Amino acid sequence: MKTLRVPEATVTRMSIYSRFLERLDRNGITTISSNEIADGVGVSPAQVRKDLAYFGEFGTRGVGYNVQTLLKYTLRILGLDQTWQLAIVGAGNLGQALTTSRGFNARGFHVACVFDHDTRRVGQRIGQLLVQPLGQLPELAQKENIRIGVITVNNSMAQEVANIMVQSGVQAILNFAPITLRVPANIEIRNVDLSITLELLTFNLGLKAAQSL
Amino acid sequence: MKTLRVPEATVTRMSIYSRFLERLDRNGITTISSNEIADGVGVSPAQVRKDLAYFGEFGTRGVGYNVQTLLKYTLRILGLDQTWQLAIVGAGNLGQALTTSRGFNARGFHVACVFDHDTRRVGQRIGQLLVQPLGQLPELAQKENIRIGVITVNNSMAQEVANIMVQSGVQAILNFAPITLRVPANIEIRNVDLSITLELLTFNLGLKAAQSL
């Protein structure tokens, strides 16, 4: 597979195609064209073909794609042909929402532990899990083979939690705290800002207002 | 301002630049170069200049940008030179987290009401707000001038909530339910999938593993 210098937007769309293919497969659909994929996810057919071309040749001209085969490829490309154990640190509202969310417990992902530094939260039940004390992270990370850490603590704790995650052998961090964290270069880190999409909405509403003048 | 056909990725980066400029302004920094902006947010200087060029000429060659002026422009471009009242429907963990989150109560955004259809949640306090019955949405949306609705209910309720929002005069919807909602073409809608960034992490971890072979 060719996988060098793939734009992040392409990887994000691969996730979207892959989820769409899962839905088709569940509904018993066996072949699909790039036009139909484009229609189903709301991008142009040329974009679908260009995105897939980063990774090789999957379709047959005039026939389209075999849904199960293309789904299997997208999962492999996204690294989802294996299980990823997650640990969530921060058992507040957001941590609780993510622990039990479908997205964090599907497609190879599994929330294996939840931690909090607040002793009042330790021992509380979230779905199937009991909140563990933060001090247990290194030991449980090893025992549960945790490779991805999710940070849902507040800003003042986030860097300390990131440090503990790195020391515990976590390879990647998804950070929901609105702060820039410093981690070694070999650690994959992504920040999720839940409000940034709001500004995409207001930008577009502003455009519409300008065009209607 | 030129604002036609701006890529979504550019708009998202405008949000990021704008937040960075806010931080600089708070710290008393008055001028900045595109190289320093690029450094501060982790994109290339050429990208910063290209993004800003969609909207006009802001800097002076060799001098750079005035921080306050550029900040004001970015806020105006993003539609944040006004107040946007939000309503959140779904007072579960995610709804609670968003209601009290800094991002949803800053930069012109303000969560004005929270609703739930579950009578056990109605009347509960989340931060400064009391959870209202869903049936109150049309009336309160008008009274509070709600223009953006945020959906944090489960899949089975999400379309019904979207319909009520549209009937209540909401202009834009931010949907956290992992389902495709049908709304009239004049309504701005964006879906937020909290797990899609996880797949960006596993894609990159897969790349690293492949390169180290």
C-alpha cells in the first residue's frame, strides 16, 4: 500500500467511507460505485476516487467496488484490523459520555479503564467499569495493554496526566482539554475542540446573510 | 471581503488562528509575522498566508500583522462579532459537559437553555441553568433568540429533536448523534463524531509501525 504523505482530510474521509461501507454491508449490499459512495457521504465522486487512489487500486472499471473487500481494506488502512485498548482519564461528564459512547467501543476500539484523581469519583460505576485512582494508571496500562489515552480532565491537570500516560507506555493521546500539551515526538497526539465546529456554522450563516443582502 | 468558496479546512484554521491571536492579545503582544503564527499553531507559513488571502490583505510586508486588528478581522470573518444563543437538547453526560464547557460559552457563544424529554431530568440544575421540558423549546427558542441548536440525545430521538428545532426557527444545528439527519436546505447542519479523530491516531500509528519495519 502507498501510504506516504496522505492528507489528514483524506484519512478523515477514509473513516467516513469505511463507516458508510459498514452500513452497506450490514444492509446486505455487495457492490457499489464511487458515485454512490460520493452520494452516500456527501462528497464529489472525483474526491472519492482521489482519496482511494492514495492507497492503491480497489475497484473494477464499470463494475465498481466489492463492499466487503473495500471495507476490509479501509479498516486495514486505518489500523482497525486489530484491537485498541483505551484508557480515559477524567471521569467527569465528558469522560462518562465517552466511556459509554458507541464510537469509543466499536471498530476495534475498547475503553478498558477509566481513571480520576478525585477520590470522590474513584469507585463509581460508569457502564461496566469502576473508576480507578490515577495512581493505578501505570500498572493497569501495562496489564490491559493500553495504547491510547484519552484526556478529559481540566486544563490544570492535563499536562500531568499526559506525562503519566507517556511514562505508562501509551503510544497515542486524544486530548479534550483546551490546552497545548508537550509530549515526546514519538507520541501521536490530537486535540479535539468541541466548539470549533460551532464557528464553521457561524461562518456559513454569516456568508448566507451577506449573500442575501 | 472575498468570502466565496472558502475550503472548510481554511475556515477551521481561521478559528485556530483567531484563538491563537486572542492568547497573544491577552499576553500583551501587539505585532506578529505569518511565520510566528505558523509556528504557534503548527502549520506552514505559506498555509497561513494562503488562508488569510481568501479574505483580503491584512499584513504589511516586512512588519507583519497588528494582533488586535487581525484578531478583530478573524472574529468578524467567523461571524463572532455578535452573540449566538445556543440551546442544547439532551441533558445526559455529553449535554451536561457541553452546557458548562468553556468553548460553548466564549467567543460570542452562550448556552441559554438546556432541554430534555425525560421528565426525570427536567428541573435538574446544570451550572446556572435548569433543564427544561422539550415541549418548551419553541417558546423559549423565540424568547431567548436561539439561533443554534445542539443535539446530544440518542439516535432514536435525534430526528424528532431536529424537526422541533427547525420549527422553532433555529438556523443551524450541531449534531452529536451518530446518525444522518434530514433538515431543510436553508438550515446549516454539522455532525460531530467524537471517535473519528481516534482513527487518525491509529492510521498514524500504523504508518509508523510500517516505516520501522
